[in-house]
Amino acid sequence: MQAIENTLEKGEYSGGKNIEEFEKRFSELTNTKFNIAVNSGTSALHLAMIAGNIGKGDEVIVPANTFIATAWAPAYTGAKPVFVDCNPLDWEIDSTKIEEQISAKTKAIIGVHLYGQPCEIDSIKQIAHRNKLLFIEDAAQAQGAEYKGKKVGGFGTLGCFSFYPTKNLGTYGEAGAISTNNEEIYQRVKKLRNNASIKKYEHDEIGFNMRMGCMEAAVLLVKMKYLEAWNNKRREIALKYQKYIDNPLIHFQKQYVERASVYHLFVITTEKREAMISHLNRHNIFPGMHYPIPCHLQKAFKELGYKKGDFPNAEYLADHCLSIPMYPELTEEETDRIIEVLNKYK
């Protein structure tokens, strides 16, 4: 509240010290040279496409199992999202199925760090390098996640983050960011988010009003102090779930030692989802669903010609997934009760 009051007193709502300080500190978190604060994670992905010179007639590889904003990004620029099924074990994009979808029109691969767990970065980067493609990280759910001991956001040409209120690092309102080690891309995105203007009233290309607000930055600067502790608490809860939920009707996302998840979500699958939801609701536990309709079956993409059965793993997950409570304020008593109720499900 003090940080918000200070911002109000200064009357500095767009640009200024809060934004500059946030960009500096988030660059330190992601171990990247540059960071650009924007108004949402969706805008971050959109600007990443433009900065990568991706447009009409191009194609971008996108996982079928992700939030729709990942697929919006190429669509916004006139490019075509080309979907790839997820791995049946970790539910992330299946790297063994990427190359068969690459064509002469392919310009980039978007790897999503799903539910807070990094995707298979090394394999995807090798494919991108082999085929001269951009690798873009959708790290909207993965602030602070690590791959082989290094924070995500700096493995790709660009890393895209969301600070929607429910995220591990969330603001009061909407916000996002782009991380990169490429100075040319940094300068272009920085310009694009500000109406493509460096000098006031001069515009070299079509730009956007996609700046992060100072109030949102003020909140993030406070919350960043607690991110590591909050992520560790999420890991504690996740480990407890994994250790003590022993119901054979419940399955988890496979975890890997080299991919340190921050458990933005804790997703399970079960065969009879509606029965599980009713069981949990009777005990005042209210799960979510991420995501009940895979991207390729969304009406918005019907012109792409995908049909049911094209990506069976993503479709199975959509029909059977449930997100059980996961946030750092969960008490030990609440966590124990969730485990007990899940183990009683028959």
C-alpha cells in the first residue's frame, strides 16, 4: 500500500523510475541483458512475433496444450499457428513431433513452460538451430522456474512473461514483460510498445500502446522480494501432494530433476472428471480446469482445418485434467485435508 501511495503522490503513472527499476530487477532475475515491461503477457507474445519479423504467410510451431494466448501471437501478425501434440507424460510440447510439422514457411517455435515446469529446452533449441528458427519461451506461468540450474527467460531469442494477478508473481491489474539478450530486438520492442516512437510525435512504423503502468510496476517491485519464498512454498506443497496422494485413479504431470517447476498450477488427471469434481465439491474443495478445450479445437481456429483426433494426448488431457488448490498461503491443515479427500475418492 505504501508503494501505491508513493506512486500516487508522485503522479507518475506511465514510464519513469518504477518501470526502469522493475526492468533492471527482472533482468537480474532472468539473468538476461535486457527486459521490456509491457501491459500483458499476451502483448509480450504479440510483440515477440513482430520483433522476430513474423507475419503473413509465415508459420509458427505452437503446442496444442496451452493457454490460447500462445496461439493468438502468430495469428495477430497474420502468421499461421501450427499445432503439435503434447508428450503424454509431462504434457508439454512433444519435441519428437516438432520437426515433422516444420515447413519452408516455419519461422519460429514457441516452447511453453507449462504449469510452471520448463519445457524440454535443449531438444527444442537444437531443432530450432538445425532449422534456422527462432526459439521463443512462453514463460507466462514460470517466473523463477529453472532449467539445469538457470532461470527461464534467457534460453530463447525472447522470453515472454505474464504478471496477471493469479501468477506466481502477479500485479494488481494486468502486466507482462519480454526478456532478451539481443540488443537490436530490445530496442525494437521498446519502441513498438510506445507507439513505435523514440522521439515524441515521430513514428517510423506502426506501433502499439502496450506500456506497463507505474502502479503495476510498484506492486511487482514489492512482490519480487517474496517470489523465491512463495515458489519454495509451492514446491513444498507439491512434494507433499506427490508423496501422499496415493489414489491409483489420480495421475500427475511427470517431473524432471533438471526442470525445477514453480508449480503455478498443480494439475492431475482422472478418468471420470465430473465424479471427481462432485466428490471434491462435497468437501468444499473447488478445483479448476486448465484447459478443457485444446487450442486446435477452438472455434477461433476452425479455418485451420484441425479436427478431433488430430492430437490425442492434448485432447485426453483436456477431457481429464483438474487443477487442485495450489498457492503459498495453503496451510498444512488444508493441504492434509485435500490429500485425505483425494485419497478417499473411489
